[in-house]
Amino acid sequence: MKAGRSSSRACLLLLTVALVAVAVVGPSPATRAQAAAPTPAATYHLDAAVDLASATVTVAETVQLRNVVGVPLGSLVFRAVPNTLGLFALASAAVDGQAVSPKLDGSVLELPLTQPLAPSATTVVDLRYNLDVPRAPGRLTASPRAMALGYWFPMLAVHHGDWDRRQFVDVGDATFSEVADFDLTVTTSEPAHVVATGQRVEQVGNRSRFQASSVRDVAVSISPDFVVKRVTVGGSTLEVAAFGEDRAAFYLSRGAEFLKWAGDHLRPYPYPVLTVVDAELPASYGGLEYPGLIFISRVYRVSDHPEGESIDSLYLHEILHQWFYALVGNDQIADPWLDEAFVTYLTYAYYRESLPRAAPSVYERTIAGGGTGAVDSTVYDYPSDAPYFGVVYRRGARFLEALQSKLGDGPFWALLRDYVDTFRDRIATPRAFLDRAQGATQSSLAPLISDYFTYGAFRRPTPRNWTLDAPTGPWVGSASLFVAADFPVTRVQVWLDQRKMADGPANAVTLDLTGVEPGSYVLLVQVCDHDDVLFERARRVEIGT
């Protein structure tokens, strides 16, 4: 919950291209039944030795990375958020067995490479470090009763043209990551319950091992006092680690209801396990989301009839983040509304549909009021959480409420399911979502969008018309794309996930797929006009052999 005007991509070439109208090729949503995505580029092995008495953690981290960005890499950049949240002491760093001299600047850890890492080549990074976990409540915290490890290890930064070197700030959830595979071992100094992102694959004495595939992060919680319960919901396990039987019963019963509702309206819960944990969080945090695991502040009490109360709506908010942030990723620094506004509004939508008597109070508590600024603001635009919540959460949710009213219930939910199918395990962009929304109706959404956002693509009363002509796939060897528009185009940029495939003024582009692994990708086409206004369109495509 605790947690962007998207940074504009300048269009530098002022070349007017005469364009001929072509047929529109509609979105091609992907599902699990279609081609699988390539194996994630990074695999993490984390071995953490936890001393509960001293609140220290000694970590051996090994990351195997495959270069999937299509250009040589001269360095590797990690986001070392624990360096800003607690006492982080890096003992050593090595690349392919050779010691390197890292540069640590705030939350940015950069490792030089003795020679560039070629496209498709792999490398192995070894990091050794210690954490002195803070005693104050927070993401990374230790108390006499429990330890929570959130944002606790260096994670590869996103590479999208260049490494993301933006600093972490403690407003919202200033994180941004691609999916990866994880193998985590936690060994505690004394017997305790250990829960973490992923599936428990081994438990021997005080040592627990977990594995998770295609997730953006992993979190851990440890306590000897947890009441641990499990129940099967659909094809997944709902696990709770709570301080007391009453809280465990609440998490199980309401969690099962929330997962069923979200699965019916969006797509089935995407991971084998969802773990819900009581945590030492400030009340202002409410809860924190991680893939397959959520923390709920234990200061929130459970009454005899909690439906619709603060802890109930907070719990649903965090569960919905499993779809928006975890499954469908977004840049939470530049575009936080893409997850926070979604889960804030959909929480209210649940009560309006399933528990109408509670809907007005939930609306007043979570959506009404707030600021009047642009919803596409960044976490850097706010000095603290309160004004950020008012605009990104509350006002962003009111936009989605208005969007549903404009589209109608059926098209609105179909839009969200299509959005999930397209961007699952990938990173969504705001203009691409709004483009899909406009495609769901014959009426112009530009007046509505311009009331809430500053995106230039929607400033005119009627949408600027442009089309993308591309083969339906699977693509083998190469693929030809053509962009047509009713406005002068000065730049066309084409991406397959993290790999830039084309960048220039030509509206006709042939993509060379040499070196692109077979599988399912998000094709993102970005078009600029002579006023540097950015337009985006995305679809799922399959690369064959």
C-alpha cells in the first residue's frame, strides 16, 4: 500500500513523414496457454544467516545474469535499498570469480566489468554483506517478537536503454524491477517460524528453503510466536502467519473471499502461494505488498464483524497488488498510479458489488477528498506520503471510477483482463494502458483523461489517430511493422520487452530478430510528433524458432 509523471522520451528528429492509411491490427492478448515467456534474465541464490538476538543478518548473494537487452553492458547496476533503510555493510563483490571495486552511492550499487558483457552472454555476480536490522518499525525491522525483511538485498536495476540509477526515497514504494527466479535459504539462530515469498521446498531444523519463479522481489518474516494456518483456494495455498488465532481466522476467511472475487474479475491468482503476515509496521504504512507475500500492520485490530472495516479494506488492497505491481509490473517511481490507483479503486468496487452497506464508508475512507494535482506525478514530487496518497491513490481511483462509468461495466472489466493478459510478468506503461482504454470505446476519452493527467497524447478533444500494422505471428527471423498517423511523425521506437529493436524517423521498420530467444514478448511501439508528444501502443507477440 505504501507505495509519477512518466519521464518524457524526447523526439529529437523533426522529419515530417507522409503516411498512408492502413488496416488496424488489434491487440493480441496472451494467456498461459500461448507461448511461454523466455526464462527470466536473472536467477538469485540468497543464503541468509539470521541472528535473532542481535538482529543481524549475514548474506551470501549470487546472481546469474543473461544479457537480454541487445547491447553490450559495461557495468552492472543494483538497487541496494537496504543501504538507505538499515546498516548495510558490503564485505566483498566479485564478477565471474574476480574481485571488483564496486561504487555504492545511496541505493545505487554499480559493479564495473573488466570487459563488456555481450548480448546473450551470461555472467555470475557474488556479493557478501551484513545487515544490522533497525529496531524501529518499518519495511526492514526487528522487534522482540519478530523480524521482517523487506527491500533487504541488492536487486538488479531495470535496464531500458540504460541502467536505472534513480535513488530510493521513502515516499510510496519507490521500487522498480523485472521478474527473476529466486532460491532462498534462511537459517535462524534459534527455532522460529519462517515465512517468505515462494514455496517452501525444504525444512531441516532451523534452516528453511524457498523457491519462487518469475517474481519481482522476495520478502521474509520470522517469529517464534506466529500462529501459522493454511487453506487451499482454487489452485493456490493461502498461508497466514499471525499473532493470535483470531487474526489467523480473519486472514483465512476474508483472504479466500478476496482471492475468489479478484480471480473472477481479473484472472486467477498467479502464484502457488499467498502468505499473509502480521508485521511491525507503523499504522501509517497500513500494509506492504511483495509478490506472493503481504505484510499487514498488527496495530490494526480485528473485531467480531470486521467486514468493511479498515483492516478489511486494507487487506483487500494488498491482495489486489498481487495483480497490479506483482503480476503486471510498473515503474513505481515514475508511474505509481498504475498500481496504487488500480488497487484503491478495485477495493471499493468489491464493496460496492459484494457488500453494499460498507461501500460508502470505504469510499469516504480511501477515495473521497485528497489533492487536486496531476495523477501522473512521481514519488519525487511529494515530500511525504500524505499528499502523495491524496493524489495518486484517491484522485487516481476517481479517474478509474469515471472510466468505468464511461465504458460500462462489461467493457471496463474486459479492458482490465486484457491489460493483465498483455502485461503479465512484464512492465506496463501508462500511455499504453490509456491507449487500450480508448480502443474500448467509440467515444473520445481525451476530455476525461486530460482532467486527471498531463499526457500530451490526450490533450486534444478528439484522439490523434494512428495505426500499427504488424504480422500476427509467430515471428521468425524478422518482422516488418508500419506506422500510419494523421499527424506528422518524427520518431518511431520499437521495443521487445527490455530490448530496443528500432529507433528513428522511418515509419516502416523491419525488426531483425537474430539473438531474440523464442517466446512471448510485449511489443511496445512509441511514436513522437513534431511537438515531442509521445504516443504508445502495446501488444503481446510470439517469437518462434
